[in-house]
Amino acid sequence: MEEKIYDIIYEKAKPYLTTRCNDIHIELSYDFTKRLLNHYPQADEDIVLPAILLHDVGWKMVPESEQTGAFGPDVKNHEMQRFHEMEGVKIAGQILKELNYPEDKVHEILNIINGHDTRLEALSLNDKIVKDADKLWRFTPTGVDIDYARFGIERLSYVSYLEDRTKDWFFTSAAQQMASEAIAITRSQLT
């Protein structure tokens, strides 16, 4: 598919990304997704790119007062975490249907969204890339600046927390390498 369709999907997703700094999260995650696709050309960008653009639209349906406990280093509200995935499937399905997106692609995109945070195993290479790109943004200076403040963790402690996860959080070796590089840059900016 041409790049333009992803721009249209993003424009339709934007109203749902005005919470939780998701506008910033999606832009950074989208860039990581494109970089990961360069490493894994056998993945289907017509599934992976819409999935990353739409995976967190469901947070818009979660009251902001209940969001913080539903994500991050110390998830307490697993019901809301799961709720955002289910709502995301509904919203993403509506957006893709409006665009007459190919039905076979929609099915896999929605399966990826439905469990992108709560499902510990990946369904496919496409799912691995989405799961990895979803986490990678956290390792950037921007991601750290947003997250350490909202989680109430001292910045250097949060950087150390992320460094400890570069080896076990990612499904692909390319994402693991990108995380290591990003957190090294982030740490260098702290000193």
C-alpha cells in the first residue's frame, strides 16, 4: 500500500491520541516500526504500520484518573489495561472499515491490538514488531522524560530500570539493539 493510506489512518486516529501523551508515543513508535521493518522485510507493513498507529486508541475510553495504574512499571489496574485493548479493537475496526481496508489485513491488525500489552507471547513476526516498537519509545530521551515524571520515579533510577530490561523485554534482536543504543544516548544526556 502507498504511504498515503498510513497518513490517513494516523489522521483518523489522532482524536483518540490526545491522552497519556499518546500522540508523542505513536510518532516515536511508528518511526521505530519502520526501522524494524527494514530488518525484517518478511513482515507485512500493511499490517504492522496500521497496528502501531492504532494500538493505543482505546486509552481515550479510559478515564484519565484510572489510566496511570493501568500501565507502566507497576500495573495495578489490569482490568483497565485490558479494557483499553478491547476498546482499541472497536475503534480501530471502525477506522479501518471506513477506509475499506483489506479485510484479511484488518483481522490480523485487530488480533495484534487485542492483547498488545496483556498477551505475553507474540502471535507472529508482525505482532513481535508491534510489541517491540510499542516499548522502544520508552528508551528515548523523550520517553524517559515523560515516563519518569508520570510514574514518580527518579530519572536516573528509571534509566537504570530500562537498562535492566533491554535483554528480556524484546522479541527481536534488532529491537534489543535499538533499545541499547537509545538508552545509551539517553544516559549520556543525563551526565
